[in-house]
Amino acid sequence: MNPPTIDPATFEELQETAGADFVVELVAAFLEEAPGMLAELSNAQTAQDAERFRRAAHSLKSNSQTFGATRLGTMARELELGGLAADAAPLDALAAEYARVAAALEELVRG
């Protein structure tokens, strides 16, 4: 059984500690910045720039974990620790998971 796209307990805790209105702002910022992180991963992969790749994966991991996007965070962590991917498949899977996370976050903040 797959975990939920967004861990409800983590998201609720974030709302309680940061405030629901601020979480809406955080989600908007993440949805604006994450596509750039995904592009940076792809660009770093193409350029074979392992350090740039690691930093982009780290940023995506950290941001994902903030919202309880555990699967996306885990996938980004694996890329961060594993270095440059041998092919585009892991980046494609990451982009697909991001799309699921983005949809789930949008639904949660519309509530």
C-alpha cells in the first residue's frame, strides 16, 4: 500500500505551528519554485554537474518534507545521495510525483 501523497499529520502540524494562512503562502511559493528545482536537476544531469544536481535534489527534498510529501522527499533524497542518474527515468518519475504533490497541495489549501 502506498503512503498518501501528503502525510496528513505533517501537514496539519505545519498548519498548527505556522498558521493556515502562512501555509497557503508557503504552498504557493513551493508550487512556484519546485518546477525550477526540477529543471535544475535536469540541466545538471545534462551538464554532468554532480554538485549542482545534489544541491537541487537537496532543496527539493527539504521543501517536500516540510509539507509531508514523503514519497517526493524520499525520491529526491535518493537522487541527492545517489548522484547523477544513469538516465532520465528517475527524473521523469520525480516529475510525475511532483505533479501528484502539486495537485494534492492545491486541494488541501483550497480546503
